[in-house]
Amino acid sequence: MNRTEGDISIAVPAYEPWRPVPEDRIAVFGLPGDPKDPSTSLDLAWGVYHKPILGPLFLSRFVEVTPITEGERTTLQQVLEVEITDSVKKKIDNAIQQITTHVALKEKLPSWESFEKHQGEVIVAVQLLLNLFDSMSHEVINGVLSVDQTLGAHIALLLSGSREEQRIPELTRRLRPVLDACKKVMDEIKTRKSTKGPKADIAFDIFCNELIDIALDAKADLTLPSPRDMKASRATNKKNSFLEFVQQVIEFAATHGTVALESAALINEEKRAAMNILNGYKRKTRRTLADKLRAAMVPAT
């Protein structure tokens, strides 16, 4: 009997808005055996989007957040004035899950400088190995084999089933595209380091984008108060279904996230810092939220 499905953690990008949906293709790593074999453990398995997204990644379910309740779902329906279907509710749950996990792991994310430094070391290592193998085809100078030639000969013999079967040319053919790929990755790191670095609060930026997409899926009215209306004192308590929906989801995210963080595998200082961030979102003014949401909608118009 073959395994047809399984629950694994998905690594999501910290600085990009992509979050997994059922139709996405996921590449799975960390499996000790055949993934179709039910006896193969999934405990260490993790997946990434099949289309590479370069940058810091975090496991989407490092912190387990409980879904919103049916009562909370009803509240959101009343606020947004549309039905919250099962699929929309799942997206809301996922958005709360992601922002909670993101703020919890924010300080652990590697920097672009770390990526650049390590990738440079990888390129040097691969290039050294290629130089070593290339030396096997070079002339022996002054009757003494170079260090590369000596080491290359020993590696060739250790890799071969017999002395006649040397695999150096095969390894060289495989390593050259690896080196090319490493250099392309380095180019992308340098580009992203200069243009895609972390913003002041990328977690909240992504969260706002997700709520916009969720409201669109629910076929809700995304009209926001105009900047002029927001300046007027009368707009403070004026009803706006989308803005109130966002505020309510933030409230639920803080509530559910705080509970989840209590039992997360974090030290107390990290838990408190993440809780402070989540609960701090509740203190954002209507005008600040409206401006943030309006700015997030601009690229789509």
C-alpha cells in the first residue's frame, strides 16, 4: 500500500508574500526513505515551493495556532457583510498562523550578509574541487606530481570499482553546472540584498496583503475611507466594513497567537517579544491601517 498524502511542514519565505495553497507544487526534503512507503517517517520532512524563492525561510507550523471559532467566524461575517466560506476561513486561519510564526522567529532569520558570505565559501570550495580534478589532465612538472594531482589520484581510486575505472571526468561534468548554479545564486543574493532587504515590519505587510486577497475571495467591498475623510474627526467612528474586518482579524490574531506562543519552543524572552509585537498591532489607529491597506492595493490597480 502506497502513501498518497501526509502532513509536513512547509518552509515559507520571510520577505516574500507567497504562502502555500493546495494547488502549489512542493518539493520535499529530509525524508529517510521512499515517501510513498507508509513506514517512512515524516517527522524530519520539510517542503519548499517548487519554484525557488531565495531568501530566509521559516517553517509555517513551527508555532501551532488554533483556528478561529465558529463564533468568531460569525463575527467576521457580520463585520464584512459577506459569507465567510470554509475556504475563506481556512485562509484567515492560515494568515493568523503565518504572522504568529513570522514574529516568533523574526530574530532567528539569517541576514542577507550571512547568505552572501556562505555562498561565497561554497563557490570557493566547488572551484577548488574542480581545480583539483582538472589537474589530473595536466602535465607533471619536473617529475613531481602536484598536491592537486596526488590528491586527485587518490580520490579517483577511492571512487572507482577498479583502478581502470576512474570517474574524474564524470565528476567534473557534474560539478561544472553546480558551479554555474552557485554563481547564479550569488548574483541573485547580491540583487536581493540591495533591493529586497527586510522592511520595518515585513510580517505585517504580508499579513495586510493576505487580508486583501481574502476579502477579494469573499467578494467583499474593499472600499476604504479616503485620506480626507480619515482626517476628519467624524470619520473616527464611521463604519467601514473592510477596515473593521481587518481590525477584527488582528484582534483574533493577537488572541490566538498569544495562546499559541505560550507553548511554543521558544525561550521566555522570545515569547514575550513576539507577544508584544502581535498585541502591538491592535494599537494601530484606523488611519494608520487604512493608509497601510491603501498602499498595499496600489500595485494591483
